[in-house]
Amino acid sequence: MSVSSLGELLAASARSFGAKTALVAPDLSLSFAELDALATNVAGNLAAAGVEPGDVVTLWLENGWRWMAAYYGALRAGAVVNPVNAMLTPAELDYILADCRSRLVIGAAARLAELAPTQGVRHVDEDEGLGEMLTRPAAVRLRPSASPGPASTAAVCYTSGTTGRPKGAVLSHRAVLLNTAMTSLMHGRGADDVVVSALPCPHVYGNVVMNSAIACGMTLVLFPRFEEEPVFEAIARHGATLFEGVPTMFMRLLNHPALGSAELGSLRRCTVGGQTMPVSTMAEVEQRFGCRLLELWGMTELAGLGTTHPHTAPGRLGSIGVPMPLYEARIADLEDPLRILRPGEVGELQVRGPSVMEGYLNNPEATREAIDDEGWLRTGDLAHRDAEGYIFVVDRKKDMILTAGYNVYPAEIERVVASHPAVAMVAVGRVNDERKGELAKAYVVLRPGATATAESIVAHCRGELAAYKLPRQVQFVPDLPKTSTGKILRRELHRLDADAAP
């Protein structure tokens, strides 16, 4: 399939696969032709609403057929898609809308009403406004110029910022399409596949799952959220050949009573990414599920995957695999990024390839810090590679916390906690959690004479942060570990835990 923009992807698949089922959602199943018709309606009606090629359209919706129709419809209208996590609070979205100069945001009416008034941003509620766009024939015939070139911007996807504010990764049509194609090639995806996923479509992992399903003519069984029994039932009912998830999903499936009677014989392979997973658990997944488990690694800044395992190669559990075709990876010395390390030496993983972002929107300084003059993306992950080129991630250079596959940055939480009137200083660290991998813990120094409870600190955060970013533990301390220059040492926060022990 040859297309030059994401807006053409669904239409091309509709021509090839027509009446074949493209999407199975809890409330509706759609063929490729039906989904394409809905996207065509959305595209025309967005144009009628004044959306011009290059305008930013923000999607603030849960997984489902409406999300997919709006995504491909906006792209077909020539718009730049800004997919955001449905769990973001209005306060978080207000910043993103202003930063990317969004022209239109689609979301639930009740939540849209909580957004701050932003000049030039039209609100479209998903039930009535989007509902009408989906069902009404296109009001405007799209101009040929609405289809952008491969180098044009397709999406602005925000990552949590280490400085407390999210950054918008600018991704071209070429970047997303090539990453989709290379992922499909490495994993052997094809039109005979049925994939089950509860990964959020706005997230880079979920987005690759969705786009590869459409590109390859697969049937995508998509859930708005992860639940064990519906996933088991869907695999059996639809003869799923592929399940894709983060480690916590697999751990929950392994520990669920229904696993013993689940019909998983149709599975040919599974993929896992988003955070590290114990090798023993990966081996158990392969044994209990009866199929290969392919680990992958990627970033929003890469429009998807950077490394993974070829489905035809022998497995190597615990490794994130090898660079995808057309991509390069190297391990660089932390002190001298130009010095490339030998096999076995731990350094920063750097990646170069056709899907590296154009940069961070409105943030040239952060862009220069992330991408060097030769196009190498500094990932911030510490890794080593073996003699055969397989890469192993051993730690994270940055202080990122991975909660059930979501990226959570301490600085973002600290910014909100610090605004509490009783808080003098705060630092956020991580604690391990069997179900979600890691959780955020806030260490708080109160102002003299002030009082607060852990519950009041969390309640203060609840209106500003998505639920997965909330600190799950709060410890009040007399002071925080610092360097001689006064910089807080997050890596020393765990030493304060002993002071709190009974």
C-alpha cells in the first residue's frame, strides 16, 4: 500500500478490504468501508466548520470507534491531530490547547464546560457535535490541497515535561507512516490477524497498534479500558492472533482466575512495551499463553517503536530487541556523548532514523538538548548491547516514573504540590508497586506553623493532575536532601523512608 499521508491510510485500506471488519468496539462493529465513510463525513464537516489544512484539532476522547473516525477524519481534512489522554484534567488540557494553538477540541460536553475560555478554540461535544459530524454527509467537498505532503506535520503529541510542563513532539506524516510500516514488518502483521488491545489510542504505543491494524487490513478489537475477563472473552470469541499490552496488563491476566479456563489457542504472538518486565514473568506469559512474547521499546519522539524483535528470529527475553529497519541505535558515554561504548558497557541509548520528531513545538532549547546536529535522539534511557547487537535497558537517566505504562514526571507533580498553601518544599520520588510497576511518592516540607494531611495534599492535586499522576503516598519530612548548591537530590529521597519507619 502506497500512501503519502496518514489521511489517505484508511481510504486506501477501505479500497482493499471493503466489507471486512476493521473495528470491533463494545458498542459497535465497523467494516473498513463503514469506518472510512464515517471519517469522510467528519473530514467534510470539519472543513465546513472552518477547519483549514494545517489547523490543529485536539481529540480528548476515550478509545472507541468515534475516536478513530475523528482521528482519520481530521487528518483527511488536512488538519494536524493533537491526540491527548482522556484522563487529563481540564487544567492540564488548557495548557496544551494554548501551546499548540488548537483550533478545535472534541470531548465530552461536561468536561469541555470545565475548560478555560481560550480564544479561537471551538468546542465540539462527542455526543451531539461529533455525532452530527459522523452521521451527516460531508457538507463541504474537500480540496485536493487538503492532502499534505509526507514531510508536513501530522500530529503534535505531548509528553510530560521534566520542567513541569508537557512538551509537544512534532511528528510528520512520513514519520508515523514509516514507523507503522516497519513495526508491521518486524512483527509479521497481516490481513489474517485479529488484534485485541486496550491501549489508549492517543498514546504512542496504542497509536502504532491502531495504525498498523488499519494499514495491514487487520481486525482491531478495541476496549476503552483494560479488564481481564472481557479480554479473555474477546480473544476466544474473535480468534485473536495478537494481544498487545503493557506489563501490568499481562501480570493481571496471569493472576486472574479465568486464565485457567481461557481459550488462548488462537494467539500467535503478543507484544509488550511501556516499561521493563521481569524475565521470569515474560517466560510465564509465553508458557501460559502458548505463544511468543515480543518486547518492544519506543518513544513519543519516535512516533512509535525504535527497537523490537523480528517475529522470525529466536527470542531473547529481557532485551528490547534490535533497531528497526532504516533505524540506527548506539550506546553513548554519559560524560562524552560522542564516545560510543563497546558491548556490555552501560550508557545512554541514542536512536537515529526516519521517524525521529521534527522537534518540540515552541521549544527550540529542549529540541537542541534532545537531538544533536547529526540527528541522534538522546533517549534518556540507560542501556547496553550484547555482542550480537541486542539492546538491554537497565535504568532511566531521567527521573521518570512509569505507572502502568504511563510516563509520570516528578517535576510536574512537584509543581502542583508546591502550590498548596501549606507546602514549603516538595520532591517526588518513586516506590515500587506489584500491580502498576511504580507509583509516585511526595516528600513534603511544610511551612512553619502550617498543617496539612496526606489526604489534603492528594485532594489538592486531584483537580490539576490526571489520576495516574497523583502521588499515592505522601510523607512529611523536616528537610530534603540537597547538593551544595541547593539542588534537591531525588536519588537520595529513599533514605527518608527509614525515618518514617515505625
